[in-house]
Amino acid sequence: MNPIFNAIQTELFKLRKSKMIRIIFAAFSIAPLMGGLFMFILKNPELAENTGLIGAKAQIAGEANWPSYFGLLAQMIAIGGILIFGFVTSWIFGREYTDRTVKDLIALPFPRGTIILAKFITAFIANILLSLYIIVLGILLGLLIVLPNWSVSILSDGLVTLFITTLLTVALSTPVALVACYGRGYLAPLGFVVFMVVFSQIIAAIGYGAFFPWAIPALFSGISGTEGLIGIENLMIVIVTSIIGLVATFYWWRYADHS
């Protein structure tokens, strides 16, 4: 069998056997559950008030319909995905240092590039599956709530927005892999991810979010009030950032001292 397939199979096996991925799936489930609750309150404000879900004087802005709900899910993936996808990537790359198995990887009869490519492919598969899980769960909750304005065109437009938002967010995980390798563990990449999320909010608040990679997925999802408010140059910023993280990680594993 091709070495790359062997390496990918091994990485997927380690991921599947890990309790971490189950915890992440459970944690990310909070996003569509909160989104569904938000839509339910908007759709039934009097019932929510009578059951104590909101206070008598509380006011929640927004509309309870499928377009708004898809936009809310996209924003959750754009913001929460940076943290969740980054955590998955940091675990896949950083665990080898924490568990002291990096020397075993280097001893394998595979080129180092094959190992890193397998890890990137595994991270991509895991993050895409996470996003699909959130989307499916979110749609099921929306059907359960019986949100209005359902149509095939709205569904297709919402899925396209969710898919592109997911790809943009997942693409920004490659620098996390580099930080995990450079920091030799989990803590450095997790700190990096949290810093990027906070810094992206600051940059977006002062009006330059369209030029900061980690703020672009949220802008595309419509968090600023206008969906898809980015151009080709903003997409290129994300792509270039992703390529830099990818190439730099390969370079690190090719030339860094792993003694």
C-alpha cells in the first residue's frame, strides 16, 4: 500500500481512539443547540417568557426564520470553528511531543513530508466532519422548531455559505500546526488560537477586519450585517496565510532538530 495511505490510516486510527475527539464533538454541539434555543425564543417570545427562558423585560433582536438561522450557524462556525478546528489541529500535531512519540515517528520508514501530509489530511477530514455534524444537527433543530421561510433555494444558499465559511476557517488551521511543532506541545497553539480570536475582534472593530485572515470567515458569514462582504483579495489573504502555514510546517519538520 502507498505510504501516504498507511500514514493517514494510522493518524485516523489515533484520532478515532482518542477521547479528545468525542469531547470536542460534544462541546461543539453547544453551538447549534444555543442557536436553536435563540430561534425558539424569537419564534415564541411569550412561551419563552412564561417558562422562564427569558425575563419579562428582556428583548432579543432578530428574526426567527431559516435565512437568519443559517447566518447564525455560519457565524458560529466562523468564530467557534477557529477555536475548535485549531484545537483539533494542535492535538494532531502537538500530541507527538507531549506523549514523547515524535522520535518514533522520525524512526518510521517514511519521509517526514509523508507524515506531515498525513497529519494535515487527517486534520482536514476531522474538521470537515465536525462542521458537517454541526450543520446537520442545526438543520434538524430548525426543522424541529418549525422555522418559517423554508425553500430549496434558501437551503442551497445557506449550505453554500456554511460550506465556504467552513473551508475558510479550516484553512486557517495550518499556522496552528506550525505553532504546535515549534512549541512542541498543546499550550502554545491553543494560546495562539485564543489570541487570534481576540485580536480578530479588535481588528474588525476598528474597521480592518477584511485584511486580517482570522476575521475574514466571520465577515463572510455575515457577522457585520452584510453576508459575503469580502472580495477576491480577502480570499487570497486566507489562502496565502494557509499556504505559509503549510509550507512552514513542512520546512520545520524537514530541517528542525528533533533529537
